[in-house]
Amino acid sequence: MVRQNTVREVITDDGVVLGARASSFSPALVEIYGDIGLDFVWLDFEHSGFSPWDADKITHLQRAAELSGIQLLIRLPDEDPALIRKVLDTGVRNLLIPRIETAAEVRRAAEATRFVYEGRPGNRGMAGQRASGYGTTEGYAQREDDTVNLGAMIETEEAVDNISDILDVPELGFAFVGSNDLATQLGHPNESDHLEVTAAIETVEAASRSAGVPLGAVAHAVDDANRKISNGYQILRIGGEFESAKRTLMDRMAQIE
């Protein structure tokens, strides 16, 4: 079983990782994404999918990821420590928590991902499940703490106000800007280019650079992706299968006489 986290390794070395959403939650699609060279598969359990408590289904997706050399990046519904522990036991290495607004919320999640946290016992549970090689892996706790990667979704005005404190939480692996939700929370739905929204995003960008915490975002257009990379973004979700299928087939239909 693959027990490294290439996403964490690349962004720690100041590199860039690219991924795509798998809205169908299909193991076959996970394999396809790996075959074409993407770095991660975005699985969104905040807005869709089966129950994130269904460890068997997540395990099937994780096996497909390991087979094709790609990482899963799972957005959970919230920072519930029990859910975090259960998902990590399947072997998943990258978690993203939505609607983070305070450092306390990040700390609660971070402690659940670690056996050792800030020099004391964390809140991660020891279990003889898949992540531990079913109880046979030597140095399991240290390996897990060295590979798990936790992200915080920044998508509210309060999160922007508290961004420096959020980014200062030990073991936060990355922050991810949710521009559409941020625009809505600031009173400008569907206007992610509104001046108030872009100013808030710039505040997050500056704080991320100052804290040395990798930053991610959605970038469905090539120009936007290149612009974000030039601006220091290291984690980009560049599309998904539903969007890709719709655009590709609509384009073909328009061209067929």
C-alpha cells in the first residue's frame, strides 16, 4: 500500500499541484485522473456524495487512487474529530475543512489528525485499520504525522478577519480560498470579481505569504490558473468531469453539421 503523500511533499517544496473534482465518486474516474497525470482528486462531501461516514466506499476510492498514483483530497462537512479520525483510517492523507472561521476550529481539526500535537498527545486514535496496515505497520504514528495534510477553507468575512490567527495554527498544511462563497458572504453573490471580494482575497494572499502557508483555489480557465500560479498559489482545482463532459459535448454538437 502506498503510504506517502505527494501533495504534501510537493507543496512543502514550494511546488504546484493540480487536481479535479470527481462529482460521480467513481473509482474508475479516480484511475483516469491518475493516468492523465493529475496530482489529486477532489471529493466534496460538504455538498454531495454518499455519507462520509461510509468508510468502505471511501476505501474503494482510496485503493483506486493508490493504484493510479494520485492522492485523494476530501472536503468534509465540518471539523468533527470523530469523522476526521474515521476517514484517515481508510488511508486518505489530504483533508479540507469548509467554513473555517477561527483558529480554535482549525486547532480542533488539527489535533484530530495528529498523534503528537505541539509536543503533547494529539487526538488521533490508534486503530488496526487500513491506514496502519491493519495493525502491522512499524512507526505508524510518526509516519501518519509526517504525511497527513490538513487544509482550511477560507470563505467567510469572519475567516478573512481572523486569517492571521488561522494561519498561525501549528500543523495547518494549507488554506484554500472559496471565492464564490466568500462573494456571497460579503453580499455579492456570483460576483467574485467585485472589488470588496478581490480585496478580501488579497488580504488572504498576503497573510498566506507572510505565514508561509501554501494557498489553493479553483481555477477553471487556463489563464486564471497561470495567473494564480504566478501569484503564489500552489494548489489548484482545474475542473471536473460534469463540467468537462458538458462543455466538450456541447462544443462538438455545435460543430456537427
